[in-house]
Amino acid sequence: MTSTSTVESLHAKWVEAFNSHDLDQHMELYTEDAMLFGSVDELQLSRDAIRDYFGKRPPGIRVKSYPMPLVRYPAADVAITGGHVDFADGDALMPYRMTWVLVRRNGNWRIAQHHGSPRRNSAET
């Protein structure tokens, strides 16, 4: 199991897994019952559905920049993040807003809810 004892380590592992297209490593970062609103209209309602979603992304897409997002802790084992990520497919930049709801289970943070939506332009902050 991937160790993610801090939100910062989860963030770093997510970028690493996304960029390597390693679906096994990537899916370890989500709870079994996780939800994802990504670049399609359908809400993905399980780790298996999220795996299928990420498995369909074009092979050239990478995280170009994803600075550590803002983090809030509404409870001891719950964190909420919000930030900007820039994906790229070659030279084509895809700026997104990203939010996560994280839960800590057995000492490791996992993504329970993930939302990504396009930004209107890359200058948006």
C-alpha cells in the first residue's frame, strides 16, 4: 500500500501516478467508494469507475504544474483542498481547477471526492 501520511505526500504521489500512467498506483490513492467529476459530465462513483475514466485519457497528457493546493481541516481525519493544475498534451495547455475531499484511514490520506473543471484561461488565479 502506498504510504501517504501527509496531504503533501498524497499530492506528490498523485502527480507521480498521473504522469506515469500507472493506474494501480493511481487508484491506491482513492477510497473504494470515491467520487470523481472530471472532464466528462458523468459522475464516476467508485474506484473501478475512476480507474476506467483515467484509463481512457490520451497517453500524452501530463501534469505540467500542480503547486500544492490550499488545505483546510474541518475535522481531524478530513481535509479539503483547492488549487489550480495545468495539464498538457504536448504544447497544448489545459488549465483546471481542482478540489479534493480527503479522509485519513489507518494513518494514510486517501481521496474520497475529486472534482476537476476547466479554467477559462491560464491567467486565472
